[in-house]
Amino acid sequence: MTRVDLEKAREVLRRHRAWFFSLPGVVGVGISSREGEAVIEILLEREPSSGDIPAEIEGVPLRVRTVGELRAQREDVGAD
Amino acid sequence: MWERIKEILEIKGRHLEGLLRKATVRGVGIGYKVVGGEVTDELSLVVLVTRKLKPLEDIPPSHRIPREIEGVRTDVIDVGVVRVSPPEPTALRRDRLRPAPGGCSIGHVRVTAGTMGCLVRRGKERFILSNNHVLAATNLGAKGDYILQPGPADGGRVPEDGIAELAEYVPLDFSGVNQVDAAIARPFSQELVVDEILDIGVPLGAGDPELQQEVLKSGRTTGLTRGHVGVVEATIDVLYGERKVRFEGQCVIPVPGFSRGGDSGSAIISADRKIVGLLFAGSEEATVFTPIRRVLQALKVEL
């Protein structure tokens, strides 16, 4: 990953973070890499409907991953 | 029994890397030897493989698993693609262990159970590191509260299983953005705990997590699992019961089955045995951890 790519992805992520979280089912967003290039990865609670999320934003590729509900992981028998 | 486990842990430490290099080996643990379907009382080195290779003749000699290593018999268990460790090695983790190593069950009197991550230091004092939601009952705990090993869900009782008292925690902010879910407990005596982490050995200091880095964790529920760092600098919403709590600066391991409920508080460890993170959340599909330096800084402790 070149430094410029990473810096750019960081900057774009910072500016659009609130927008990412406004999309349906988004539980997280961060930096990842694909074939040596920085990408923004969006974590979803459930499979996205088509058209919910664009393929890129300001030239930075977006990748989605469905992870389900992220929970604090103490033993869940009788928790909370 | 614990003396023998310590001996085997040392033997395992010397042979772990070599074993993990063999084809299909996914993990190494300690468990009771199973002979003809019957569990014996002999402790053995349990080698977890994705599938048993047969017949023996087809396996190159360098990839064969010896029947015995330094006098300890081996037991090869087919775990398929590793999701959870088999019951024997994890059963040990839910037992009462003195001294207690990283990777075993622990918890505040008011929680179920989580994982004792590792020991951290401030000056000459050593503390147990885990999560706020494990050692401080998600902001409900008070300094001096009993910490049980094993945790209450694994049979830990007051006072006989008390191992430490809650020392400090970073309060979780339910309406703001959080950096860590972390707490430390002060052992009642230094002889009650050891630096070893089950199935890993003694960690070699702190490191920084990097994208695509291979990592391990040793936790109370799923034992030793392997994965890689898939996302860094992540902002994430995590459910605590029904409450959604936001974190920033987190890392994600996108590996199904890497952790489950009860693994919270586990140390995330690199291939060169440095601690790079503290696990606190996850789903069936992914695990979330905090870079360890953030945790150390927030609690003003060192590894």
C-alpha cells in the first residue's frame, strides 16, 4: 500500500464517517487493503440491498462486509 | 496436576512453531489423552488438524506428528476448518487454575465470565488485564470488588475462588465515542498469577497491529484460534445488551469463529509473540479488538 493511498483513504473516511453511519445497517467503517491499495471497508449488520452503497467515493474504493451484530463478548448465558 | 500442565506447557512452547508448520495443523493444546474413545487421566499434547491424513505412508516424514514429544504423548484431533477448539483444551480454561495464566476464565462477581488477557505492570506491581465489561461489570463495579477465577458462569464462588480485586477501569461512555473497553485487577498475591498465556507461552512485549498481519488469540471459550487483521482505524458500534456503544480506532479480524461469548478480554498476539491487542467484541463472522498501546496508555500500565 502506498502512503498516498492510505492518507487519502483516511481523509475521505474522516470526512464521510457520519454519512457512512447514516446508511442502513452500517455498524462499522475502517481502512483495509486490496491488492496493495487502500480501501474503505464498511461493516454491515445484514446483507445490503443493491444500490445502497456506491463502489467508490472520491476515488477511494468501498468494500462491504456483512458481519452481523457486533456484541461485547463475555459469556452470554444469562448476560445482561 | 497443575505442575504437570506447566511442564507440558514448556515442552509445548519449544515445539509449537515446528508443529504449526506441518501440513493441516491448526493448533496445539493440552488435554487428556483419548484412547479408543475413552478419556484417560493422562495429560497429552493435543494437536488440532483440519483433517487427519491417511494412510501414514502418504505423509512426508517432516509433516508427520510424532507419537510422543519429550516424553509427552500426542493426541491428534480432527477439528475440520477451525471454528472452535474441541472440548478438552477449553475445559481446562474454565477450571480453577492456580497460578492462573492468560487465556483462562475470569469475571467480576456480577458478570458471567470472560477471559484473563495477560499481566500488565505499573512499577513493581502486576495487574490482570481484561475488559471493563468482564472485570468491572460494565461500569457497575467498584474498586475492591471480588474478581473470580473461574468466572461465576464457570462455577467461581465468593470467597474461595477470589483471585483479585478490581483496581481500575476506563468507564464506558454510552453517549460518546470510546477508545477502549479495559480494566485491571490487583491479584491478592503475586503467586496467584503467571505471565504465560495458555497455548501461547510468555508474550514478548507490545507490538502494533498491521493490516493483513497474522494473529492468534487464546480465549476462555474458543481456545486458541488464528486469523488476520482485516480492518484498522475502524469506527464501530458494539451492542452491550441492548445498548449501542461507539468506539473509534479499533481493528477487525474478519474470520468466522475467531471468537465467541466468553472470549472477551483475550490478548491478540502476533506470530512473533507480541501482544498487539485486547479483544472485546465480535459476531459469528468477525472479531473486534483494540490496539494494545491504546489500552496500556488509557490505564497507565506497561506490558
